[in-house]
Amino acid sequence: MGMTIPCDVAIVGGGLAGSLIALALRDRRPDVDVRIIDAAPAIGGDHVWSFFGSDVGDADRWLVAPLVVHAWREYDVAFPHLTRQIDATYYSLTSERLDRIVRARLPEPALMLGRKVLAASASAVVLADGDRIEAKGVIDCRGPGDLSVLELGWQKFVGQELALAQPHGASGPRVMDATVAQIDGYRFVYCLPFAADRMFVEDTYYSDTPDLDGTAIGTRIADYARTRGWEVAEVVRGEAGVLPITLGGDFEAYWRSSGANVAKAGMRAGLFQPATGYSLPDAVRLAVRIAAHGDLSGAALARFTHDYARTAWKRGAFYRMLNAMMFRAGDPAERWRIIERFYRLDPMLITRFYAGRSSLKDKARILTGKPPVPVGRAINVLRTTAWR
């Protein structure tokens, strides 16, 4: 017979979203007894998360600022007919820093790692070892729900941190290098200079399928490093991921697929930027708002997180429409032309786009001019895709 463990808030999943909620509660509501439950032995897995400075509002920056490991004042992009530097801040944080901060800030009993979860309800979590957590409120921050109820493209990647024999000479990140061979949809390479002789290189694809050939992509990363004149001394670490890019679908069906009456955050709640699949900005915003929410009971948290995620879904309709046109109306080998055209626009428009705060004027500017996809095909896609 297992033990019953009481607490105020049980967070199922020790990834980015769950960890941010725990940190926000610890900072703003230190009297709340929080538990993070995850089968993994460490917080955050093995990831690098990055975001533009404008993605996180000034009022919320306190939560993510201690987690930042690298910061740059500008970044650049490269396409076959365009190379451009963008004057905008860019930040990266790592799972190692996240794990260290969470362990330092939370009391030891709060971290229930290496514990597999069998089931979660609005107020209880059942563990595989027979223990049961009885909480006032449960927040499910595990992986995605049933993605089959959504219409999706995919952003997939393999990233490697490279130790170089000589300094690379790069002054800042290159967030898109689309001068590479276009394979499996829109392909670009993403480079973050972590130190004078360290470069994080990620080979990324906006693809119609989630299949990922890590061996082949690892070879392409090595080839790319050679073309940049970098002699690789060692691959320090690697990661891979497949992120959903939403074209349309049924939000309510997605929410119900992992429990209609259970609070959720992160991918579980459908909270990822429609155009990029990145979840950090919404994870920060929701964590801050949960910490400020008076009622932490399971029913109240379920309503609150549902309404937040539903509002975010509605706000993302314009971006889903653009995704639908890129994935369904255009030739996969020509997708780079759409992104190159976008990067010719005003830098502030680009910044607002990634922050999910495009103005009506921004939206009109993005849609005006010579269409990057066939008009007839685009109209048919908009008619047949549930992007709204």
C-alpha cells in the first residue's frame, strides 16, 4: 500500500512550462506547497530554449531573467538573395541552468523526480510505485495531447553544440541561414555563438512530416561547419525535436483529449507559437498569471488555464492562416522564398510577428504585394482549412 502525499499544487511534468509555474509560485506565493513530479532524474531534459527580447513583456521578465545563459543585441539572417542584420535582442537558456535554479529555489521535498505518473485528475496524481498525491489543484504539463485533431505541419531539428579548434569569429546569432540546400521542405541552419570557440548549430526543417533522420542531419551539420570554415574538435552535446506548426483544427477537441477538467500548461494546453512551435513566451506569461490567480483549486485552475489557452488559440488565427498557405498552397522546395520575402519587411513588424502581436497594419503589409504562392491555390486552401 502506497503513501498519500498532500500538497497545495501538484505539477505533473518537470519541463519548461511546469518548472516556470513552480518558480513563479515560489517567488510570489512562498506559502504554497508545490510538488513537481516527473519520471526523469533532472528538470528540463536536455534542451536549449531561445526567444526574442520582445517575446516576453517587461512585467514578466523577472521570471525568465535568472535562467538566461546567453544574450545578444542583434542577430542576422541569410537567404539566396538577402543577407540582413536585425537590431533586436535575442536570448538563450539551457536545461542545465533551469535544473540548477529550480533545485536552488524549491525545497527538496518539492522535487519528486524519477517518479512515473500513471494518472492525473484535477486534484490527485497516481504514481506507478503506488503512492498518491492529494492536491488542492493539479496542473498537467506533460507532452502534447491528441495532435490528430489538429491540422499540422512540422518544425523538426537536430542541434549540436560544437567545440571548435579555432575561434569562429561570429559576433552574434544567425537565426536563419537558408543558403543551404533545400531538403524536405523549407530548410535552414540556426547558429548560436556560445563562446569564442563554441557554436550551437541546429539544422531545421519546416516539413510536411514529423520523420527525423538524425544520422543524415548530423552529417549535414558537419558539412555546414566545414563550409563556414569551422574545424570541429568535439561535438559536446546534441538534441533533437519535432514541434507542431498549427494550420487549423479543433481547439476544444484538443483540450478534451487530455482531460477536459484538468488544468494544463505548455504543449498540453496547445500553448505554442503557431508559426514557430515555440512554447517559452506563453509558458512565462501563463506561469506569472497562475501565481497571481487567487484560487488554486483544481476546478478553478482548469477553468483559468482553459480560458487562457482558448484566447491564445483565437489570437493565433492569422498565423495559422499564413501557415496553411505556406504548407498547403506553396511548393515545398520554394518555401524559402516566402520567408525571404518576409525578412525584407520592417524590423519592428518582424519583431511583433514573432511576439504574436501583429497589428492590423502589419497583417495587411504581410499580405500585400506579389503573392509568394499561387493565388488560386491559396484561396482553395483558405476555404478548406480550419485555420479560424
